[in-house]
Amino acid sequence: MLVFIEHDTRRPHLAGVTAHPTGAWTLQQARNLAMDLGERIAGLRFLIHDRDPLFTSAFREVFHAEGLRVITTMPRTPRMNAICERAIGTLRRELLDRILILNKRHLACVLHKYLIHPLQPPSAAPVPAPTTSRHPNAALPRRDRPQRPAIQRNDRPPTVIEKAIEIPRARRSSENRHPVMPAQGSCPHAR
């Protein structure tokens, strides 16, 4: 997957999804992004990317032609592009680690919905319908019952056991609800 993120607004742009990215594929995604942004690309100043060989000179030229300054990060310095690194990490932890992706189309659909969801204005967000449940307490909010705090000032401190009662071993085994069976060799399931 290839994602572009605007640093000032943190707005993500899903460029594309493929199992085998190539330099030509990333070049085409760069062209598509430049066309999708249209006049808004004039407000952007930089393109920051890592040292992946997929970002070819032709990829960089697409953004040079639009007037952007292309910055390649130093090796092993994720803080140079921290906003994108954090967004990709969030995508992995919150989305891709929790959903079984079936195919490329499913991945593109899930990513699109995940990336668009935070951008919806509150008025456009659908209001969830009230749920009905057979359980009588299902609609109650959490912590609705009065609970006693763990320690109250009026409470007495717990009593200290002065002497532990010692139970002989023979008495313990005879009062056991589930008597211990004597060992009869090895376990039959271990074979």
C-alpha cells in the first residue's frame, strides 16, 4: 500500500494497494495523486519519503514538476518523517493486526473506510440506532450501582491472625472433596 499524508492537516491519501509494488507502479500512483489534488498541490511545499528503491527519479520528477521540494530521509532515522511513521504504525496496530484481509480489493476497501472515517464531519456521522437486548441490565450505564470504596475511614483495620492453624497431612487428604488417586504408573495419554 502507498499512503501520502499532508503534514499540516494530517489528511491521508490512499494512493493504491498492490502485492508487488514496482517503480512504475509508484510513478503512476504519484501521477494519480498529482491529478487528484489538482490546484491544492500548489499549497504543498515538500515531499518527504524514505530511501526505498521504489521511489525512482521519475517519481521525484512528478513532484518537482509541480513545484515541490523532494526530501529523502537519512538511513535509519524514522523521526525525520515521524508523522507518516506514526500513521503507518497506527494502521498496522489498529487495523491490519485486527482484521483478516481476504484479498487486495478487501484491503483497499478497509483502508479507504478507515482513512475516511476520521475525516467525516460530526453532522454527517450516522447516529447508531438504540439496541434492544434481552438482558435487563444491558442498557444500564457502567458503574450505575453505588459501590463502597475499598477503604473507608470508619472501617476497622483487618484483624491479624495471631497463630496459623496447622492441619495434619492425613487429615487434609481425607477431607479433600476430590481424593488424590495413587499413581499407577505412567499416564495413558502420554504414550
